Amino acid sequence: MQGVGDPVGGSVAALAQCRDWNAGTEAEKQATIAHSRSSLTPQTHEESGTALSDERAYELFEHSCTEDWAQGFKLYKLYARAAAFAPLVEP
């Protein structure tokens, strides 16, 4: 399933913005989270500890994209910054 926004190289991670998130369906939003995770976390079979859970990423995008002035925010930047400060083990 394609996520929200315009795809580049088979992924929407690089171009998806808050305005795209707000206009997306639930399935597109879940696909966008998967695209963001796969483009920003190591591609190994081991758990890297650097990815946000689907629930945390969904909450992040929902909360961050509510304001009119945030419509141009890039989702991958929101995800990367949140992942950098996320605990290595969820409480």
C-alpha cells in the first residue's frame, strides 16, 4: 500500500508532509509509518531499538500535524527527531 504524499524511489518517506497525513486514509497512514521506519532505521534482522512503535509514530504525526502552521512539516524529520529521543526500551 502506498502511503500519503508523492512517492520517490518507491517510498513516500522523503516527501510526505503533514498536509498529506491529514488527508490520508487510515491504511495510507499506516503505510506511511512503515515507509518512514524503513527509510530511517537500520535494515537488519536484529531489533535495533531506534524505531518508534506504530502507536507512538501515529500519535506523533496526529499531534504534530494538527495546527495550520505545521502543514508543511516533513514527516520523516518529525519521526527522526522523535526516534532520537525515544527510550531504547519502551516503559
